[in-house]
Amino acid sequence: MNRIKCIIAYEGTLFNGYQVQPNQRTVQTDIEKVLTRMHKGMPIRIHASGRTDTGVHAVGQVIHFDSEYNLEPDQWKKALNAQLPKDIYIKSVTIVDPTFHSRFDVVQKEYRYVIWNETEENIFSRNQHYFFPYELDFGKMQEALQYLIGTHDFSSFCASNTDIQDKVRTIYEGTITKEEQGIVIKLVGNGFLYNMVRIIVGTLLEVGQGKRDVLSVKIALEARDRSFAGKTSPPQGLFLWKVDYNN
């Protein structure tokens, strides 16, 4: 039995998220259909580094699956891409140690959130950014973001309908830059809670607009209460950018 690791990209607009859901189109469902067909009807289950929600994109999602086939990495890549829909793409394939696990072996993840901060919408990339045509104070947003760097209980920045008990996570890096595609908020951490990145972005936008002060982010963090943080920003600006492992 061979364990196959794939780095995949997908455009999340037409998916109801990554994970299998009854009677819904998901990334996992589409990939497993192709693999099952390749294995002559034998169900093949894939495992990912984590879920993404409806409308969220991935540039560097990582999955793994097991197969008895002895194909070369390039053969896997070509065979999968030839059969997958155009909004999923296999970027690379590696044969890995049977003990590798795409979820449990994650060391850190990088998410990026793209904001189109112009007075006019760019309709050609509207599904890959959040159109936000309001003036922003980037200095205050950067200052507020620094309160979130480090190891904290992020209960205030997690969707209230989650049943996860341990909400302590570490953010190693957080930046806000202006790039050609818009304002990019980058967050690198050892893990992220449900809606955590989108709530952080929504809170920073409120700081940038002057709707809350910089210190309110620190207060929200210490409160461990969802009501202290800002709104959840929409999904289309969010990209799972990269997943890192020790090997």
C-alpha cells in the first residue's frame, strides 16, 4: 500500500466547502469520485490538513490517500488533473512514508485574506476578494494586529457555534500589505479556529474605519467572549495559502 500526498488548489466559489456533505458539491466529494473511478469502484477516502468553508479558496491545501497502485508522482498528477473539474488542480504529488498524516502532522498554516479597497468594484475577481470601498487607517490596523501575535486563547475570535474546547492557538506572523490584487492580510499560525481568520479580519477592518480603537483588540482577546470582537468577514477573500510539515 502506498501513501500519496498531494498539494492541491481550488477555487471555492461553487463548492459547499471542503468536507463531504449529503447532496452537496464539495472538494472532497469531487476528488474522491475521481479516485474511486480510477480504482474501479473501490471507495478511496482522502484526508486533508483541515476543512475550508463554502466560498473559501485554497492555493496550498494538502491531502493524502492510500492506494495499491504503483504510479509515479507525475502519473498520478496527470491522471487526476485529466479527470478533475477545472476548479480543482493537483499542483504536486509525492509518495510519502505510511506514517505521514496530512492533518495530524501539520506544523503551521498560512492564510491570506484579500480586500479590494477601491471605490469601484473589480467584477472580474469579485469571487476572490472582499470589496470594501471605505477609507482605512493601515497604521492602526497594523498596530491592532500586533496584539494577536503569540500564544493566546482566541475564544473571542472563534464562531460561537463551535464545540471545540481548547481555543488556545499561536500566531507566529501577521502582516498587512498592499499588493496588486488588493490589501492582503497574512496570518501564519500553528492552527486556526472556526472562522478565526475571518473574525480577525472583520475586527481589523473596524479598527481601520475608526469604529473601534486599537486597544479594543487586546480587550477582546482577554475577554474570551465572541461578542467583544468584530463582524465575520465574508468567505470569498480567504485563501488557505500554505501548509508546512517537518518533512
